[in-house]
Amino acid sequence: MINHKFDEIITDRLIIRKARIEDLDDIYNNIWSDEDISSTMLWKVSKNIEEAKERLERTVYFQKNSYSYFITLKDTGEVIGFAGFREVENKKDIYEDYGLCIAKKYQGLGFAKEVTKAFVDIIFNKLNGKRYIYGCFNTNDKSKNVCLGLGFKYLDSEEIIREHDNKKFMVDHYYLDKEMFNNKRLIK
């Protein structure tokens, strides 16, 4: 069961919170209908607003008991992305991301770094995690630069097959251990 005090995470510019049904237009227009964004993720685009509505209903239900969130701008409330992490199965106190996505028009502004910093703080300082593993397609330089800029180190690579189109990808994994975090204090 998820600790509900993490239902909303507030950073300098963002509110990272659970999905709501009223987020439909933002998430569909900014993320789920974007072919370019989906090309670097494991999910497929929503073809229309009706499909997106069904997806959002599943997302709201899923997020109730997970560390999974929509990313919103603090000043406007606009949904600009989503992100999440989970404890690795059979590896107590080790967490991994399971997606970080920022709308194209908001990429390059440091939002992904802001979200990752918030997650690292929760994992190491609130959940007493020992390691956080960050993964991205090895061709996704923007995502790779987010974690490397925060002091993560390369861990390994694995080939995966994306379910909806059977396309093969190499995923690179990077890690940040609590000891590295404490010694470098890269993230405040």
C-alpha cells in the first residue's frame, strides 16, 4: 500500500499529483496523441479523445495505489507530463523509474530534472531507499542527460521488445545509490 502523503509533490515550478478525470484534454493534447513522444516510450498513442478517456480512467485507478503521477505546472495547472517509480520486485529498498514523459513544448526547460530530483528526495529521505535506477531508450539523449546531470552512473543495458509494435530497443539503466547521494549532495 502506498503512503498517501505522497499523493501530491510540490517543487519550485510543478505540482506532481495523481491524475484526475478533468485532465483529459491536457494529457491527450500534450502527450498521448503525440507520435514523436510515443516513439521514445513503451506506450502507443491514443487515436482519439474517446480512447484517451478510457485510458485516463484506467490511469486514475492505477495511480491510486502506486507512485505514479501527472506532472502539472504550478502556476496554471496544465498537465505537461507523467512520471512514476516503484520498488523493484524482490529487492527491498531498491527503486526504479517506470516512465518519465514531458510534453514536447515543455522539453528542455528542466522539468524532467525537477521531477527526478523530487523522486530521489522521496526515495532516499522518506522511503529510506538504497538505490534508484533510471532507464531510457539508449537513443533518447535528452532523458539520458537528465540522469547523468544528477550524478547517476551507467549500470547496464538490456534489449526489450515493445509490446504494441514488436519493435526492439536497447534500454540503458543508470543508478544513484544513497551513499552517492549523501556524499555528493548533488540534489538539495
